[in-house]
Amino acid sequence: MIVGTHAIIYSENAEADKEFFKNVLKATNVDVGQGWLIFGLPPSELAVHRKRKETPTAAKYYKAI
């Protein structure tokens, strides 16, 4: 039985997305260093990372399958 998960969102505007989760949704968070925030969404957690050029999009991923 899965009771929790850790998800990562790769975003083109990670700072704005982190501010949304932090200030609008008031999600609890932990700063794990260098501005990386982990948001608590019990029983799960969520991280938002800046999208890099080499990060595959879902469309590219599903085309490969």
C-alpha cells in the first residue's frame, strides 16, 4: 500500500511557483539549502525545480514509449 509520495515539478518559472505554494496556498515547507523548498502536502511532499534544457517534457517521454 502506498501512503505517500514525493513529487517534483519542473517549471519554467520555479520562483513564482514556489511563491504560490508558499504564500497563496500556505503550504508548510522546509528549506533544504540554496533556496530549494520541500512543501508538505501530507502524506506527500512536493518540490519545484527550475526546468533545464535537457529536462524531457511529458510529450517527448510518451513519444519514446
